[in-house]
Amino acid sequence: MPLSLELLDESVLPSQEIEKTRIGGLSAITYDRQTGNYYALSDDRGFVSPARFYTLSIDIGGKDPDLFQIRKITIKDVTLLRDEAGELFPPGTIDPEGIALSPDRTLFIASEGVSQDGIPPFVDEFDLTTGRRLRALPVPSYMIPDAAGSEQTLGVQNNLGFESLTIGGVGTGEPYRVFAATESALLQDLPWLEEQRQQAPPDDPVPLTTRLLHYVVVENRAQVVAEHLYPLDEPPSLLTVNNGLVELLSLDGANALRSRPGGYFLSLERTFGAEGFGAKLFQMAIASASDVSTLTYLQGDAKDFQPVEKQLLLNLNYIEGFHPDNLEGMTFGPRLPDGSQSLILVSDDNFRDNQVNQFVLLRLTSQR
């Protein structure tokens, strides 16, 4: 069933502090339907304030269906992330980028790691109340940097590790799923991708591909059951510095789309460079994608692999009068008064004066 997205409103959260922590670097957000709260993750590596997430409320209202607005954003609390012993993470040892609320009312949080320092990425489960780490999900060894800096030959690229995180399979009566994806290709995939791209005909280019992990969580056990390739759109221009996958969102979590089968997602790709920031939203499906979980190195022909399927829903740069900031986070919010599904995006201001914490409200509907 085709989907459509419509921009309704945007709001900027003013610079502020809570409990001596500076609010900023908001790289991920997840919605708690039980309480109506949102949890927004800061990607601060602990240099501005300790690694943390914020609890906030977003008041959405409006009598006219075409004039729904973000009326107010309120920061209610901050929770510091801690290891199993209850200690804060030392500065520079964690780069939080993805957050998702589980059916067990815990938070899964993804860290890109810091490859240049040999610090591995992770997908870990944390206590919602205390922020203490409960367990680590297994990460394939070939995604772990094998060395620091220029000596690295294997694993996620620096600052291009696990950026996307979402939970699916909720409410199906089966174990729920966790999906985590790298922002760009693994370091060892680059030579193969470059070779394939050079050999491809101009009318059938080979895309740069990230890797997407599919976990199944059964009580106290979690395991990778599949891994897929996600194809990135080509950069919009030669002035683009970075072009990557920054968020996934399982459509299982959309109240207004409950009839949709599992395995469908929204994905958010973000670009930045000399021309500023860009953002595209896609509808995505994994059902027909090849499983590459046995491949440390991609090999053979590009046509041997079927990546996930995706279809562009909205290019935010093509909306007149709207200018996306560094949009990185995405979550479903409440159902809107007209019965449609709200979608919230949030931007990471990088703690820079020339950027903002931008919240964007969109309406997601099914086309019949």
C-alpha cells in the first residue's frame, strides 16, 4: 500500500540547560505511547556533558486538519547513561546515535563507536529509569574495527557506524525484532564497491551500500538472524561531504497503519556539504533482500546481491520555504485528530551556534 507524507509544521527548541546538562546534539528520538513522552538521545560523547537522553513532551494541536502545529516542546528530565556497574561512560568512549523503546519498557541505544581510537560500536539495552546498561547485543566481528586510525582494515568507518535503530514485530505475538544499520559502507566493502561502480554502465549505476542488522529478541537472548544491504541515493552534487542513512523506523509502530505486514520501514537519508543540509524520506521493505550475514567481505558481482527495496516518499529540500537542518532522528507520535499518523523528525545541532534543534511534524497517510 503506497504511503504519502506531508509537512505540517516545524519548531526550534531554544538553547537551554536542565540539571547542568546542555540540551543539544539530538540525534535520535522515540515515542512512549503509554505516557505520551518522548525520549531524545544526545550524541554528545561526554565532552559537553555526560552521555544522556532527555524526556520531553511535544504538544501537537490545531482544529483545522491542515493547520496542525507543534504548540510547545517541554524538556521534563534528563537521564545519564551508565555502564553495568552504574558508572558514567568516560568521555570519548561512546557516540550515542540511535534510540528505540522496547515492549519491555527498556531502551535500546546504538553507539557508532570511535573507530579512529579503536572503540567498537554497540547496540545495547538500557534501563529506562536509571539509564544503566542491562546487556549488549552481539555485533558481528567484521563490524568491529580491527585497529585504530590508519591501521584499520576492517569494521565500521569512523563516524559512520550504527546511526539507525528501530524495533519491529511488536504486537504480533512473536518475539520482537531490533534493526540497526550503519550510516555508510563497512571499510572492507569500499574496494569492492568502488570496483563494481567503475565497471557498471552509466545507465545502471551501483549504489554505495550500508549494512542492516536484523536481530530477534527472545527473553534474555538476542541474535542476528539476517543482514541486508541498504542502497544509498547518489549525493546531490560534487559539493556533498557526507551522504548516509541516519534513521530507520519500523512501520509496525504506526497506529494508523496497523494493517500493514511486518518488514516495512521508513528510512531517512541525510546529506551535508557546501550547499547545506539535505534530507530524504523513503518507504522501504526487506522481504526480498539478500542475506549477507555470512560475508565479512562482499565479493562476486553486484547483481548477485538484492538490496532492500526503497521508494522515495518526500525530498524535504523540495518543499518551498522549508530548510532542513541536520535531521537525524525520527519517530511516530500520536495519531492526529483526523485519524492520520504523525511523524516527528529532530535535528542534531552539533552544539554549534549556526545550527538549531529543529523539530519537524509530518502527516503519514496510506493512499488507497
